[in-house]
Amino acid sequence: MPYPGRAPHGEIGTRTERRCQLTETGLGRGRGINQCFLKPDAEISDNADMSYRIRIEPSGHEFTAEPGESVLAASLRHGLAIPYSCRGGTCTTCMGKVVEGSIRYPGDELPEALDEKEDAVGQALFCLAEPTGDLVIEVREVRDTVDIAPRKLPCRVVEMEPLNHDVMRLALKLPDQDRLQFLAGQYVDILLRDGRRRSYSLANPPHDDALLELHVRDVGNGAFSGQVFGDMQEKALLRLEGPFGQFYLREDSERPALFVAGGTGFAPIKGILEHAFATGTDRRLHLYWGARTRRDLYLHQLPTHWRLEHPNFHYTPCLSEPEKDDLWEGRVGLVHNMLLADYPDLSGFDVYMAGPPGMIAVARRDFERHGLDPERLFSDAFEPAADTQTRT
């Protein structure tokens, strides 16, 4: 039997020529849903074709940038978040200081929002600044949701891709000089013309933010999903607000992480896992994805591919009501029971769950009975839609 309450988921002149001696100290991208984002770092050397080391102060976090790659793009690629908004040099959200080393800007001209006096004292806009060697920079980092203020922005639907019979992938593009900063796993509200709003988790990781990816499930006459599966076409204009939510990867934890997705609860977990892969974490990661029938596992090939690419990642799909034609040879039952069969003692784990409220309520109870610390359980319940600010 299914869980009760099943609901939808809802980069200008070369910088000042002052150069500092930097003591050496010791971090892919793609839009397609079948791409993985982790690639090995290049060897560090004096060769201009190799990567540059960058250290952030005061945190001490380190990563590498390729020649021609902005500091911001490189940091995001390695799962480190510097505040940003436009990614085009027109605001100062990403401003910081170059402590050691030198940078350049594309076109050898200063960005619009940076003047010569600021440049002369080492201030830089890291959304466009490209290192010309190893760097030490001083800049604030985004570590929690409180560091990111929600914004209202227009967007355009640039891609509509059916993922199965009742899930549509929407790719949304913001205006050219805007980017939405978020933590992997957070959600946005789609603002409807009548004042209502519908909430959908972001399925893409922060380093891959050229387009925002939503997984929309068809719920019949839903206020937004009805448009998506009705007369909506590519190039449609929408408005959104976000990011919101506390469902994101706690990167300060060294515990193995177990993920439980129910239906389109896979969307935020997809973003979290792709972010984790980009950081190069060696934490054990195990995804359990539950659905009713085989066709409801709408991106089954993606975590299957991750399993081949990342030795620390494990994937267990399971069906609660497989059909005869599914020819299913995998696990059958409620998804949280499959996890408990493999991990009867949860005292040393972090657990992340996204999906229907009924699934989360039952799993929470049972997981705590098996030793899970309630403070190590992070969840995102997709509440049934209402005509207010409720998740869908």
C-alpha cells in the first residue's frame, strides 16, 4: 500500500600590476540531466595551461580555477559559495579583496560596478575576476540559508521536457544580468497572476545555475501544473520568488548520509547529490528512491549512472505497487522499510527525506525507534496545494 497523504512535489583591464609572493598551499559542469559534475583537479605547475590555487580568508577554504575561469565560477564548481547576484559585473554582491596574487577581467576593462580607486586597493568583483596565478582572497562565504535573501524575479520557460507520463522538467532562464543564489535542495515559489503561489524544489545544483530546473507533476487541475500540462509553451513568461527552505546538505557533518525520495521528492535530492559530487566529498551517500510503479522512477538512469561514477554513492530503487508489465526484479515495499532492512541502527547517520507528508511522518517515527537522532533528520514534505503559500 502507498503511504497516506501522497502529494506532488510540488565574468575587464588587467588588475593592478602589484604582485605578491604566494606560498603554495594545497577543488564539470553541464546542463543535461545525464551529466555528472565531478572531474579530477589538474596538476598544479607553473605552466599557464594548468590550474591556479585559490585560498579564501578567513575560512581557509581552498580550490582551484582553470585559466580563463572566474573566481566565482570556480568556487561554485567546487561547492563553495561566494555571495553573488548578477554574475555580470553590474552589482557588487560578489565584491571582495585580493590579498595575494593578481587577477584580470575579460576584455581588459574594469567591470561596470568597480571603479579605479577600488581596483587600486585590491577590491575585486569575483563574478568576472580571473586569476593569473595563485591567489589569496578575502570574501564572505554563504554557509546557511540566513545568508541568502529571497528575491522576486521574472523568468522565461526555455525548455519543457516530459520525463514520464506525469512529470515535466521545466528549465527557467532569468534575465541575462541576473542569477539566483541558493543552496542545493531549496525551493522557489511560482507566483501566479491571481496572487496564489505554488512551490517547487530546485533540481539543479548551485554551480549549474544558468537555468533553474523544476520537476512538475501533473495533478489534474492544479493551479500551476494544469498550465504546464495544458497550454503552456516554451518562451512563456513567469515570476518566481526564492530561495526558501531549510532542506540542504549539512557539509560540516562527517556522518554517512542516507537519502529517501518519494516520487518527485527526487528533485531536491538530485540537486543536493550533484552538489555533493562537485565538492568531491568522500562521505558515504546512499539514495533510496521509492515509487509506485517502474514508470514513476522518471530518472532512474541518472542515479544508476552516478553509482558507476562515484564509488561512495549507492542507489536502491524500490516500488510499492509494481505492475506485471514492469518485470520488476528490484526491491518491493515501502521505501523507508527498505532502508531499515539495510541499516537497522541509524545512530551514526544523517538522514534526508523529501516526498509526501505521510511517508515522512511514518519514516520519522520508525527511524527514531531505530536510533536516529531527531536533530540529524532533515526533511522536505510536499504538502497538498492550497490557495495560500503552501508547498505543492
